[in-house]
Amino acid sequence: MRLFWHRRDLRVADNRGLAAAVEAADDDGAVVPVFVFDDDVLAHGSPPRVRFMLDALAALRAAYRERGSDLVAVRGDPAEVLPTLAAEVDAESVVWNEDYSGLARERDARVRMALDDAGVARETRHDAVHHEPGTITTNDGEPYAVYTYFWKKWRDREKAAPFDSPAGADLVDGDATAIGESLDPLPSIADLGFDEPDADVQAAGTAPARDRLADFCADAVYRYDEDRDYPAKEATSRLSTDLKWGTIGVREVYAATEEAMAAAQQRDEGEEGTPAADAVEEFQSQLAWREFYTQVLWATPEVVTQNYKEYERPIEWRDDETAMENLAAWKEGRTGYPIVDAGMRQLREEAYMHNRVRMIVASFLTKDLLLDWRHGYEHFKQHLADHDTANDNGGWQWAASTGTDAQPYFRIFNPMTQGERYDPDAEYISEYVPELGGVSAENVHSWHELPVGRRRQLAPKYPDSVVDHSEMRERALSMFKRARGEEEDESASAD
């Protein structure tokens, strides 16, 4: 008999570790699926993520029950729970899928030692990525710090096919006395110490994830490269939360994109404009970004709290009382910059934010408000259902010009230009900032230039800008030049 320990892989389909546990189980044995509510992990949780996790676990338990089995859900320290449960069911080994954050690796090391002490074998698999960290490197064997080179190798390497789901005969009987006492109802979110989220978190489980994937691959994927930066077009897959929690497997997603690629090649015959196949490959490159940031975290776990890129001098982030007031305005979506406020309000309402807008709000925090990226990272961690340590940290450090493949410090997003470019009709803005609902797109995108009286007339409840972009841009350039130890001015560009 084997225990399979679920963590960030809340599904039965295309689960590499689960498939390995089934394959290794004796002919007369079976696999016992387990999930452990670990208080050390929950200490880093948030209402949206815990809500999604519980919903995903409910769907996972239902999937096992459909197969005549069940999911054992226990609260406690995995280093204590797993050896004890292995002894109770006479399991020969415990199998799980690898995780790559520093916290996860420390936990897994403790679990391995505890199982060794108990005389229980253990096996692990790499499931959340196509190519495990450390296998795509430079010619010198070092992890890549530039995405472009990583992507070329990632793209050209063969990808495994999705793994089969277990059959009922492969799993422990749900009525088995050996696990009966462990089949308590799943805890409520309050039981775990969290309030229900204010946000409307999307449906969790493999079935909703597959629906999202199918809908995306039926249409939007063929326009992905052209439409993905426009938040009003709803042209993205919305699979980020599913991939974070593993309610769908990376191989299943990639296989679907390969099917879309084959269909795209037929679409492209005789078509003018950007080939559909290029659009599909652009989406595949986003999957590679996830793995790039995963290998960065694996190689340098300290990036969670430290800058990846070193500067000659410390960056002089603002931290005075006014700066903290600006931070509060940013969090609440009342900066007076419409596209920024729309993004922050979408985050609050949906536990999600469009990716282009994530870049805009991150640039605004670090380059307009001159606030440490860690403030933004922690806020996203609390409010995103799809918060992923590797991806969020990579994105924030990119925006702050402190990370791998980082945004050059002198290339600073203009929030008004970004809004006009990617939300030209102000559809996205008006959806999340109702105070501007009746204001023309032209006025929305020139809000900072309008006289105060005109702003009061058009949208009396919408706030004035907390800072002047042009002024703060110059301060940001000076701040980074000091950090770089430069004394002479350099030409700067605005995006």
C-alpha cells in the first residue's frame, strides 16, 4: 500500500506522482490519497486562496468517491501525520510531487527525515513543470537569468503526455476500516482561521478548469498575441489559479495547445495577418515563463525577500508617512489614475487581476510612488487566488527593476498612456471604477491634465491624483542612478 500526499496538485487526472504511486502499489495493495492541513503553510495563506483550496479539495474528494475511494484530510504537522498514518494503514511508502519554494523544501526535508526514522520509504516526482529545475541551463550549467534563452530550450524539448487517472481498483476502498476514522468532513474556512473572502473567487476543480481551457482553445488562443494585453477583451485563459493549485495538469494544458496549434496551421492557410499558430506559440511561451520563474526560485530561494539584482547602493524607497498614505490609496484603488484604480479594484472584487494591468499597477507602486516592491508582493499575496511565490515574485521584481530579465530602471510606464493604449474605450476602467462610468474615454485618459473644476464636474466622487507622474518619474530616475552609483544623467524613455 502507498500513501499519496496531495499538496499543490488537487486533481486525479494528469497527476504524475499519483500515477507513480499507482504503478508502484502491490497487486493486492492500493493507494491512499491524503491531504494535510499544515498550520505552517496556512500561516502564509489568505481568504481567497484558502477558499479556492477548500473548494478544490471538495471537488477532489468527490472525484475519489466517484471511484469508490476517498480523500483522507488531516490537520497537523506532515512530519508527524504522515508517518503515523503510514503505520495505521501499513503503507510501504509515501509518494508526493515536488514543490520548489524555500518553505516547501524545508517542510519536505523534515518529512523525509521523519519517514526515514519510521522506516517508511518515500518517492517524489516533478509534476508542476514540464522540465524540472536544473535541467535547462546555460552551457556552463548555470540557471538562466534571461528568459529568452530559457524559452528557446524549453520550447524545443519534448513534453511528456498527460498521465492517466487512477481506476477505482487502484485506490483504497472508501469504506476501509484502516482509513475510516480519518474521513472527517473537510474543515470550514472559519475552522482554518480565515474569514470568507470579500472577492468572488472563481469555481475550483478539474471540471471548471477544463471548461476554461476548452473555451480558450476554441477561440481566444488564436488571437492571443494580439488581444492578451487588452483587459476589456477577456482574451486570456484565466487558468492561473488552476495551475497554481494544480486542479489541471501542465501536460493536459500543453496537449490542448498542441491540438490548437494543429488547428491553427489549417487556419493560417490562405489567411492574411498574424498567423494563428504564432498566437498559440505566444500562449505556450507564457507557460514557459511560469517555469522560468520556478527555476529562479529553486536556484535562489532568497529572492522572496531580497532583490535578485544587486545595486552598488541601497535603493532609497520611500517609507515616510506620506508614502504610507499613498500605499493605502494604491491598495484601495483611489490613486486618481484610472487604469491603476481599475486594476486594484478588480483584485479586490475577483481575487484576480489582468496580467497587463498587474504590470501597470506594479510599475506605478515602484516607479510613481517609489515604494518597495515587497509592499506590492505582500498585498498580492493576500488578495490573489492565484498567488504563486515564484511567478508573483518574478513579476514584482521585474517591474521594480531588481529581478531577472528586469524592466530597465529608466523605462517607466506612464499610467495614462498605458490606459489609453490598452483600454482605448475605457471599457475596463468604467467596469471597475463606476465613478467614471459616464465620462468619455478621452477625458478618462487625460484625467490628470483636466482642470480641477472640470474633474469635479465630470466625476465628483473620483479622487484627484495622489502624485504627479512626470515629477515622480524624474525622482525615480534619480533614485535608481544613485543606487547604481552614477553621477551623470542618462537618456530616459517612457512607455
